[in-house]
Amino acid sequence: MAEARTAGEASSSGRSLSAKDKLALLDKAKDRRLEVLSKDASNPYKAGAPGIVDVRLYQAAVESQKRMSTKLAEATAHAAFLERRIEDANKDLQDAAEFLKKVAMEFGSTQRLVESASAAVRFGTERADAVARLERLGGRLEELEEAVQAQRAAFARRVPVLVPVAWVGVASEVLLMGDFDGWTRGFELSAGSIDSDGVIRTFEASVPLRPGRYTVKFRVDGGWRLASDWPTMVDELGETNNILIVK
């Protein structure tokens, strides 16, 4: 290049270049190089545009950021759901502690009724008085039993049961999604067997769910699917979902 020859001639003539002159020559060489590259139509850096490699890297970075944002949103929603479940569990524990406190107090009152009725029988008080005390004792015990049974039933509704779920079809990944966890994470079904044709697979799982009524849907390889043999309903947004009732 002309600048290079000039620098060479200056060096061969015995005249040393100053640092400022060397920088000026380097700047000219860089400008000349960019000018040549901009004239090359096949060059990916023409007119300052990003190259093909740069575009692909940028697109990959954007897609990766989108996936990370989606995963973060799902994780945040699931964390919020778990926080609500923890709050519910703490409330259940508080209710249980309060109920057991009442039961303990009731046992104390019942014990005093037992002692009073026993004394009435032992010391031969009037028959009518003894019968009245025993009837009162029986009534208190019956009330206590009803309260315990009601509380037991209430807690039973909060205890998850294992629900067998199956999906049959051509897929590599199957998830059961639903409002049981706010449509955040769902439960993954495992491929338990392959049917006779060697393509259709059966995906199964035992899903722990509390008794109740849920709206659910299957996510098969990223797409939404309905179970044809399950009842369906249309929600307020016009989406059709399956109904799963856990008893």
C-alpha cells in the first residue's frame, strides 16, 4: 500500500518517524482497509451492516433471553403459588392447634361430669339426679364426637390423594397442567409402555391432588391437548379445558 511504501521509504532513507506520524499512517491504513471492504459486495460487513455470523449470534442471544424470561416468569408464578400453599398450611396448623385446645378443655369438663355422675351413683343420691348427670355426660360426649368427626373431615379435604393419570399417543414429553398449581409447572408423565405398533406410547403418573374439582389440560411436546374421554368446559376466556374431579 502507498502508506506502507512511504513508511518504508522513510525508514530506508534514515529518517525515523515520530510516534504521531506512525499513528497517522496506521489510521490511514485502517481507513483504506475499510474502504476496500465496503466495496466488496460479498463482504458481510458491507456498509457497516452486521455480518451473517453476528446476526445469527444476535438471534440466538435473543431466543435464549426469551426462553430465560419465560422460565423466570414460570418460576416466579410457581413460587407465588407455593407461598400461598405455605400460608394455607400455616392456617391449617393454627386451626388444628386451636381445635385441639378446645378438645383438651372439653375433656376437662367431661372428666368433671364423669366424677360427678360416679359420685352420685356411689353415694346413693337420688336416682333422678344420677340419671340427669349421666344423660348430661352422654350429651357432652356425643357433641365432642361430632366436633371431632367434622374436623377430621375438614382436614381430610386438605390431604392430597394419588390420582392415576394416563395419556396415550405419539409424543416425547407429556405434562398435566391445571389450576391445581395456577397453571405454572404441572406434573410430568412418564412413558410406561409402547403399544404394539411401536410408535404410540402410554404416559402415566400418580398425581398428588387434594380432593376437589380442577380444570386441566395436557401439554404434549409444547402443544396443548385435551383428553377425549374426560368431561370438558369452556372458561371465561373461551378456552376449552378438561375437568378432573378428585374425591
